[in-house]
Amino acid sequence: MKKLLIILLLAVVGYFLTVSMSNIKFGANRMGDSSQPKTVGAFYLSKTPGELSVANVITAIVVNYRGFDTLGEVSVLFLAATGLGSILYKKKKKGEHLPTVKKPSSALLQAGSKLIFPAILVLGAYVFIHGHLTPGGGFQGGAIIATGFLLMMMSYKDFTMNHSVITWVESLAGITFASIGLIGLVVDHSFLENFLPIGRINDLISGGIIPLIYVAVGFKVAAELSGVLDTLLSIKEK
Amino acid sequence: MDTIDYYQIMSIGVYGSAIGLILIGLYAVLMKKHLTKIVIGLSIIDAGINLLFIAIGYISNGTAPIYSSQGIDLVKAGTPMVDPVPQALVLTAIVIGFGVTAVALSLVIRLYRHHNTARIDQIKSLKW
């Protein structure tokens, strides 16, 4: 009976989703020409190369046009990481070391992950440093770096993250983001306003404050995700 | 024989899979008894909604909204760029989805510690 009701509900939801989506033609150009922008997307596309000289328009939207939104997003991530720690908090006995994995992994995995770990870190750093030029950015690069730390936690029994280092990196990155915004407020009368020269499009140093903010976001996300993974992996049952 | 409308088929495929993911996730949230599976259902709904957003922003034959040197050449040749706003929103949504999943899983672990089970039909104090 319950199953029947749920399937009925799913059918109703699916029907209305399908009906509303059938009015939106797939692949139709709803943005209009970027020389006379009609929608906000076309406006961003037409303004980004000249105003900010940032190649990746999505980065320009995330960090500059909606930079305040991104500051909120980063703080949501921070709250999630902190909340995770406080929900799962358990008082440790003195000198107790919580192993991340119970059994040691094979020698092959250990050697391989030692080999590949620096390469993952470099790839992550590349992704967030080039966030304004190529697909990618702070969030993606931070996630890649966190996968590297996850690999090390899974393959080495006694690999633990130093939580005070994580907290410091996280706080410094967050302070950098907020203070860049405040400098913009002082210099140009608007929070997160660009106060650096924008440079030439497709140069590594271009786009004013956008690369700086994305590097800070990359460090912050990497520290937070690694902290979350470490908290979840070092849970001790009973 | 009429020419097959490529975008018609694509639209059924993409919109269909997005709506399908949303429905599968909703089914998991409503039907499953194990809390971990409910959290997995929530993240499946997330994936479906993100796919729907990206599909709405797509423009036929469009290129990625990146003004690299090839991108500038393509735009000069008249290729449209896809809508960047849904992609930026999905970037936000993925990060928030991660936060939601992490906090939900930690609550599941907390419930498991308290009740010694993560199945909602076995948690007796939920009965009223």
C-alpha cells in the first residue's frame, strides 16, 4: 500500500517535471546575441573579456560578479566542516591514537600512493592557479588535493592530518579572501571590487584579484575537505 | 523519410535521464529504511538537478564559455557560447551538496552510536 502510494507520487512528480521541461527546447539559444545582451548570461559573456580580461567566464561569475555569494559558499563549507567535527566529537583518552584504517594495506599500494601523491598535489595546485584560464578553479583544485590526502589516509595506517595546521591554513585563506574584499571596499567603494590592473587576457597574471581569491579558495577547500575526510575516517566505534 | 531531429533525441535523453535521476533519488529517500541509503538518495537528487541545470543552459553547437585563443577564434567564426550562469550555479550547488552530505552522514553516525542501528524502522523512539 505504501509502495503504491509512493509510486503514484513519483508518477505525479515525473509527469509535472516532464510537462514543464517539454516547453524548454533543448539546445535553443535563449540568450540572444552577445552584442545586444538580453539575458544576464549574455551580459556576462559580452562584458567579461573587456572588463576583467578573464578567459574563463564561469570563474568571472563565481569570483567577481557573484563574489559575495562565493564568500557565503565558502563559509557554508566551513560551517559544514566545523559542524561535522562538533557532531562527531568524542573525548579522546590521553595518548590515544585513533588509527584511520585497521589493517595495513599492501606494499604495492603504499609504494604507489607515495609515488603518486606529490603528482596529485601538483595537479590540484595547477587547477586552482589556472582557474581563470582553463576549466577548473579553487573548488575543483581543492577537491583534487583532498583526494590525494584521502589516498594517503587509506594506504598508510598511521597517516594523520595535523589539525592545527589545517585550522591555520583554513583561517589564513579565509582571512585573505575577506581582506581582499575589504581592500576593494576601501579603494573602490564596493566590496570585492577589483583594485589591481587587469592585464592581458589569457596571461597567467591577469584578471586582477580573481587569481588571488581563487588560490585562497583552493587552499581553504583543500584544508576543509581533508579535515572532513580525516574526521570521518578516524571514527572509533565502541 | 524525414531527417531525424538530432536535438529532439538528445533532449529526450538528457532531460529524461535528469528527471529519472531525480525520481530514483526521491524513491530512495521515501522507500529505503537504512539512513545511509537515504543520504545516498539525497545526493542522487542533487546529481539529477545539476544535470537538469546544465542541460537547460546548453545551446546547440555551443562551445564552452572560455575565451581561450581557440575560444576567441570560434566566437569570431559565429559559434555561440553556452550559458555560463547555470554552470556557475551548479558549481555552487555541488559544494553545498557536499556540505549537506557530510553533515547528514555525521548525523547518521551519531544516530547509529545512540541507537545501535541505522535503520529507521528499528529506532523505537521514533514511534508515536
